[in-house]
Amino acid sequence: MAYFEIESYAVHWDTQENTGTIQLNMINGEVHAIKQLTASTVHMLMDLLRNEKPLYFDTDRQSVHSHFEPIGENE
């Protein structure tokens, strides 16, 4: 299992296919893309990417993760 910290991201929406792709740029310089996403999944991931830090990408499972945070930190 390889986890990499996400540094930045870009979003692409294909209007003909009605699917999205999110490109994740890792802090180590690697780039990964999550493809064929529904609109609701794109919105959910964008919310995480905009509002949580740090976030990590698991290259094996193609999943985005945060770490444990204290309850009630008033974000």
C-alpha cells in the first residue's frame, strides 16, 4: 500500500460522456488520475480537497484519505 500526500488537484468534466476525472498531484512529484467519476463523486471529492488538509492518496486502492482530527476544531 503506497500513500502519498496530495499537493494540488485539477478537475475535468467530459460533457459528452457525462463523467469526471480528478488529477491529483503528489508532494513527491507523482501524478495520478481518478477517472470515470459521477457528478456526485466529483463534488464529494472536491469538497474534501478544498476543505481538508493534509490528504493522502492510496495508489493501490485508488482512494483519498485524511488522518484523524480532533472533534470540534471549529473549521
